[in-house]
Amino acid sequence: MDTTHSSPPGADGAEPVLQRHFEATIARDQRIEPRDWMPEGYRRTLVRQIAQHAHSEIIGMQPEGEWITRAPSLRRKAILFAKVQDEAGHGLYLYSAAETLGADRADLTERLIEGRQKYSSIFNYPTLSFADVGVIGWFVDGAAICNQVPLCRSSYGPYARAMVRICKEESFHQRQGYELLMTMMRGTKEQREMVQDAVDRWWWPSLMMFGPPDDASPNSAQSMAWKIKRHSNDELRQRFVDMTVPQAEKLGVTLPDPELRWNEERGHHDFGTPDWDELMRVIKGDGPCNAQRTERRRTAHEEGAWVREAATAHAAKQAARAQKGAVA
Ligand SMILES: CC(C)(COP(=O)(O)OP(=O)(O)OC[C@H]1O[C@@H](n2cnc3c(N)ncnc32)[C@H](O)[C@@H]1OP(=O)(O)O)[C@@H](O)C(=O)NCCC(=O)NCCSC(=O)Cc1ccccc1
């Protein structure tokens, strides 16, 4: 852990003047930057959320990645390749953002592999057909957009700036998913059934991506006070439902919720309650694919050891050469 960013001594490690400056910066909607003083709880919360987010992008490469070799055409293969590569890129920006808070990337990876840090529950469900690739783009990237567009205004500068580029790419991801499904819906009866089946399986897990309901979300109040989060879990879930219902109608699929209907008075859709016990089970490691996802990540990490060693040796050689040049 890099100690250059740790807080000076005092209450919560703070001189009152630094604490006041931090609070005033948040109140003015300005950004906290890596070299600014910040309360230890703020730093810890950010490392937790950003690391979970980075892990989600990296583990999130697996469910769709399984279909790269089985994509039905060269065009679909190229699109899917590009999307999965983008997800790797998102993970890397986010690990870099966590490093600005003093976190160590190798340590974060260890924590993920050992199950000591979380990643999004959604990536613990299997992708059973190519329609799942389309539904992940439509639902999962759609949910990611709802959740992440407000994070572009998050109070921590490096996180907010990473989100701007990530959101642009998520938008392309969502459209490719929807376009894939549109194509399948214009196809055969079997293809339309594949789309409906994928919608039925991914709808509820997608709603769970937004986290537990507000009254069972221990982190929300403080994260919102610090303006790390800008909206509550339930607000964003509602936004996702309202955005997705007309898209489902246009596509010609049914969302698997008998309680789903427009509420004129609220100006929003009412919808059923996700199975929160299922969310808790999946978060705790007992989802359909948790063991497989973590094991795959561990193997990839071990198999990549030679690349890290080679990069370190190369960097050391470059540094030695540069030093020799400076002396001569
Ligand atoms: C909203 C929330 C996820 C959770 O709110 P918070 O205030 O932080 O927590 P809260 O008190 O409400 O919860 C209590 C505990 O439960 C945990 N937990 C909750 N929900 C989940 C869950 N669903 N899965 C697993 N764990 C969950 C939570 O961490 C906390 O645990 P802790 O106290 O740490 O032990 C927030 O962290 C956030 O906005 N993160 C940034 C966005 C982000 O990470 N996105 C990832 C998807 S990226 C993507 O999809 C792109 C893509 C698309 C396609 C293909 C590939 C890639």
C-alpha cells in the first residue's frame, strides 16, 4: 500500500481545517483529487466500490467471451471481440483509479481470486445461447449505463473521469445487443423463442445489479452524503425499468413480471419484487457460476505470470539504460 496518500494525524486523521476544506469541496460539487486530504472512510469506500467495479468488468468478460468462438458470423464475432476488449479496458482504467487512492493492483487481484472482494452478481449466471449475448448488451449494459452515467458526477475526480469514457463505450455495447436481438426477432420462430428465453432468464438478475433495496443498503446513506453515489439503488432500478419497458414492446418480447404496469399517479412503472434471498446467495458465492468464474480468473492470472515478469524485466532494463545514458 502506498502511504503517500494517507491522512495526516488528528480527528479521523484530520486537522479540522482539512476536514472543513474537504466538506466545502463536496458541498460546492467540486472534485476531490488524489493529492487532496480525504477522510479515511471516504478513501476506503471508494477503494471498495472502484475495486468491485473493476473486478466486475474483468469477470464480466467471461460470460460473453465464451461465445467468441461460436459467434454465428464474422461480423458478430468482430463486434463481440471489440466489446469484450472494451471491458478489459474498463477494468484497467478502474484499477488505475483505485491506484490513485493508494491501492495496489496485485493486491486487489489477490483479493478477488481469494473471494475477499466482490464483483457484480450478474456475472454468475450462465450464457446458454447466442441470444444471451444480445440480452446482456441490452439489459446488463443498459443497467450499467443507468448506474454509471450519474457516476460521471461522482465526487472523486479520477473515478468520475474514467466513467465518462466507459459510459460512451457502454452505450455502443447496449446498442449492439439491441440490434442483435432485433435481427433475431426478424428471423425464425426458433430464434424468437431463444430471445424470449434469454429475456426470461436475465430480467430478474439484471434488476438485482442495482443492489439491495434502499432500506437494506448499508452503504448508500454515507456514499450519497459524500456524493460518491448520486442516486439510491431503488431510484436507479426504477429508471432502468421505465427505460426498458418501451424497448421490450418495440422488440416484441414479454418481460417476465405479471405485476409490471404503468402507474399514472406515480408517472412510473410498478413492478414485482426481485428475489432478494437469491441476490444474497449469489453475492455470498453460491450462484450458478461463482466457482467457475473465480477459478477461470485464477488460472488466467497464473498463466499470465510470465508476461508480468517479462514486463518487469524490460522496465528494469530500460531504466538501467536511461541511467547509463544520463551518466554518460
Ligand atoms: C450499486 C452498487 C453496486 C452497490 O451499492 P453500495 O452502496 O456499494 O452497496 P450497498 O450498501 O447497496 O450493498 C451492500 C453490499 O452488497 C454488495 N452488492 C450490492 N449489490 C451487489 C451486486 N449486484 N453484486 C454484488 N455485490 C453487490 C455491495 O458491494 C455491498 O457489499 P460490501 O459492503 O462492499 O461488502 C454500487 O457499488 C455501485 O454503483 N458500483 C459501481 C457500479 C458497478 O460496480 N457496476 C458493476 C457492473 S459493471 C458492468 O455491468 C459493465 C459490464 C456490462 C456487460 C458485460 C461486462 C461488463
